[in-house]
Amino acid sequence: MPGHRPARTGADHLTRQQKAAIIVRFLLNEGAEVPLTDLPEPLQARLTTQMGSMRYVDRSTLADVVAEFAHEIEAMGLVFPRGVSGALSALDGRISPQTAARLRKEAGVRQFGDPWSQVCKAEPEQLLPILETESTQVAAVMLSKLEVVRAADLLGRLPGRAARQIALEMSRTESVTPDAVDRIGLSLAAQLHDLPETAFADGPVERVGAILNFSPAITRDDVLVGLDETDEEFAKLVRRAIFTFTNIPERLKALDIPKAIREVDQSVLATALKAASDAGDDMAAASEFVLSNLSTRMADGLREEMSEMGQIKTQDGEEAMTAVINGIRTLEASGDITLLIPEESGDE
């Protein structure tokens, strides 16, 4: 009908900012998760101020605002991701990694979350080269954001003069603005992501050590002899990474023995101890170490069971000892026990 106008509602006198505040308040009341952190900071500030200035909205007005909001949502055809970060997420796997990496770097995108969280989780070996090449101001901000223990560790690895200059600069960080700290964190995180990608999650020492842990003893010994002949330093590192039944006395605290064998069936444990005892030398010493650090009752029971066993087949013995080692590794992974490195074992 010519000249027809939509009927006015109780929401017509409200601004879009007030309507937005009503919708957000309504969603929060309903228990919805509203990702307001995705909004630009000025919009977050205006929304907060608007909500703080409002007091009461009647049921009819609320219904009108919600209906208007629902109508606008239904009328939307497409919604594009906000900014380069959102676009990169939407196109993940569909554009080349080189292009994505270049766009992230050029736009300073927080593709991997909070940059300072990445910096704080980085290994000291990753942070030290950055610390040595950055200005004292940036270094001071970095150390101020790290945990005290980690910051002290890094500071102790620097030359004395550099450490003193950074410590002095930390006394002047009170004037650094949050925006500057944010930019510094983004720059440091970008440098961490500039490190070359590797094909393997673990280093060669860990990979070789893990394989030899599950290899038959004859294979393990043969490989280690070969490594000694070709690369003695690498062989030493691999020996430190290896943890087999023989290493129990030097890698496991005596007080942890009862806890370490609790995941192993007693018959399997007895088989492992018997096979190790019969092998002599270091293996027998490891077996006795386990028995001597158990309760008298349990140790006596195991010794009796072992005495009733005949000759243990090599394969059965190795499988039983591997089961014991796997149980210890499981407890280590859960944090219930801590394995010692060989150099520390003599101090216990």
C-alpha cells in the first residue's frame, strides 16, 4: 500500500549501541558464550560503557529488540572472517604454506594465540639467541614477562656486562605501555616461528635411544659398540637417553622402587628378576637392587617364586624386563616418579 510504514515498536527509540547492549545482556543471562574478545578494543569499551549506563528494559521492548536482531541474522547471506587472521584460518590447507607464512609475517597475525604465551613456553635454547641479539629494552621486557626462575636462568647464561645492562634496563620498564609490550611479544613470537621446521618432533639422540630401549640386548650392545667407534660423543648421549633394566640402580631412586613395580604383575616381575639374576654382572645387580628396596615380605615372596622357576627363555626374560621398564616409563610420564640422569645418581 502506497505510503504504508512499518508499525513502530518499543525498540524504535533505542540506538543501535543500546540494542547491542540489550542483546549481549540477554545472551549472557541465557548462559550463552559471547566471544566479545573478538571485537576491536574500542567496541568492547563502548559496549561496556553502554551496559553500565543502562538500568531497566521492559519485557515488550526486549522482545522487540530480540525479534529485530533475529530478523537481521536471518537476512544475512554470508559472513566473512574478520581480518587477515580469520581469512588465513578459513583458507588453511587451501593456499600454499609459503604464502600463508608470508601473510602472517607481513600482517603480524596472532595465528598461534597469545604471543607472550608462546614466548613463555619456549625453551631457553630458543630464547637465548633472541635475547643476545635484541636491544636491552626488548630483553628487559622479555625477562619481566617470564617466570622468575626462567628469567634468572637466562640472565645467568649471558655475559656479565650484558646481564648487568639488562638488569638495569628492567628498572625502567614501569613506563612501558601495554601496547608496546604487546608489539614486543608479537615480534618475539614471530622470531620463534621463523625457526626452520624439522621433520621429526624429537632429536636424533631421543629417537635412537627410544628404538634401542625396545631392541634385544644383543642388538642394543652391537649398535652402541658401533656408535662408539664412529661417533663417541653421540654414543655417550645415546647411552644417557637409554633406559633398560640394567640402568635401574643408577636411574631410579631406591625409595621409588615399590612405586615403580606396582603396575607390573607379580609373575611378570618375578620372571624379569629371575632372568636378570641368571644373566649375572650388571643385570644381576639390578635385580638385587629391586629386591633389596622392597618390603621384606614382598621380597621374600618374589625370591621364593624365583627359586621355583627353571631356566628362563631369553625372549621371555626380555619381554618381562621390558614390561617392568614400560611400567616405570608410564609412572615417569604421569609425574609419579622422576628418573635420574647418570651423573646425578651418585649423589643420592
